[in-house]
Amino acid sequence: MKKILIVSGAAGDLGRDVMKKASDSGYQPVGLDRIPSTNVRQVDLEDEQQVRETFAQISSAVAGKPIGLVNCVGKYSGLKASETTISEFVEIQMANVTTAWLCSKEFANICEDNSIIINLASISGRFGSKDVAYGTAKAAIIGLTKSLALAYGPRIRVNAVAPGVIESHMLQNIPKKRAEDYKTASILGRHGTTEEVAELIVNLVGPTSSWMTGAIIDVNGGFK
């Protein structure tokens, strides 16, 4: 029987590659997103009731209990601090942080023992960002990851991956000069790809991370 891996934000660039890599690696991926597509259940991940009902439906519909959750939901505005309204700030926190919290909480109710949650942080959460709302949200993901590791351990391990700038639709919202600055500030001198990050994430679902929890794994080309 294939092990079940739930992926939130499965219709996004990274989420799609996590789904593909998970399937190629022998998992049964179950995707969640506002945008329906193949193997993706349509759900508003900012709506607590919808998230609760969806995870209950997954528990009833699949054979066996899920062993992993990857939270790939994310939103980037590209706005400077002076341009960001309160509603825009809250919108970014909801999309990046609240969704991860709601999915993690419901996953904990239906998962197997010795399961894993992997959150999506960012280089912006590590070093800050001129997009204050996004940098704040990704720093909150780091805090959420460490807190959930304490709350759910040892039954569930909780880690996060913190990518640098990767080639995706989100890159289009980053000012060109800032994106180039990230590239030249990395040892490898290039942006990453969604495939590279997905490969790392799916590897972490397995026994590779059996003695890791509360960890934030940087994957940024050697940002310096």
C-alpha cells in the first residue's frame, strides 16, 4: 500500500513538482488548493471549516492514515513597506501562515504516528525582506515550525525548508534588480528551480529526516 502524502498549495509551481516527485517516489499524493486540477481537491485553505471537513473526508476516503503533510501555500505581493495597507498585510499572513497552521492542526488529527510536517519558509524569513508583509510571514513560518515541533513531538516531526529565489511565477513579482541581487549574492550564482526544492522536500519526508524536528533547512545556492 502506498504511503499517503498531503500537499497543500498543490496547484502552484512548487506544489505541482512536489506532487510529481512524491508520485515518482512511490507515495500517494493528495493535493489541496483553491484551484482544482488532477488529484487536487478544491478547498479554501484559509477557511477553518472547509479545511476541517476536507481532512475528515481524506481520512474517510483513503486506505490507511497519511504519513506526511507538505504546506506549499504561499503568496508574495512585491510591495514595499510604505505601499502595504493593513488589509494587504493581513492577506499575506493568512495565505502564508494561517493556511499552514490550519492544515497542520487537522493533519495531526488523522495522521499516523511518526509522521512529518514540512512547511515552506524562505530566505526572506531568515534575513528579512523589503516586502515587509512577506518577510514577516516567512519569519512566522519559522516560529510556527519550531512551536509545532514542540507541540506535536515526538509523535510528529515538523521541519521547514527555506528556499532562496527560485524560478517560478512568483519570481515575476520580485523587482528585477532585487532578483539579480539575490543571484549574485549566492555562491552558486543562480536562482534555484522548483524541481530542486521539491526533490529536497520529498527526500525529507522519508527516513532521511528521522532524527530532525524543529529544523529549518536552507536551500539558497549558498546565500552570503
